[in-house]
Amino acid sequence: FDGGDPDRPYIAYALHDSEHPDHVTSDNHTRNVWRTPANNKLRMEDKRQEEHIKLATEYGKTQLNMGHLVNSQREKRGAGFELR
């Protein structure tokens, strides 16, 4: 907890700095991304009517996508779920 304040939790070693910029900006404030050093990823989008979750791993380039499915340009390409 930041300063011992239980209303300000954080994940140790996951904070941004000058060498590791914050992935959440005013342009994508509804999106949360967790990425590991091995490039495994959990991405969650909370934008109304575009909610989706992507869980991906580098091993075999596997993915689980759920909700509002988008391509790499964030354009809709479907809805529901898929396992790749």
C-alpha cells in the first residue's frame, strides 16, 4: 500500500517510470493491460458496449478472447468468445 494507505494499493515491481512508461494514458483510460517479462498478457477493456478480455501467452501464441472482439487496430471483428 502506498504510504500504508489501504485505499492506495499497488502491485510491487509493476509501477511505471522513465524506463517503463505507463500503458494507460488519456487515450486509452478504459483499458488495463498486465504484461509479464515473457510477454504473457491480460488485457481488459471497460469501454461501454466494447467490453472485452484477452488472455494471451507467447508459448504457441495461444489466446482466449471474450466479449467485443477486435483486431490489432481496435476495429470490431466479432462478438462472443474464441480460443486460438
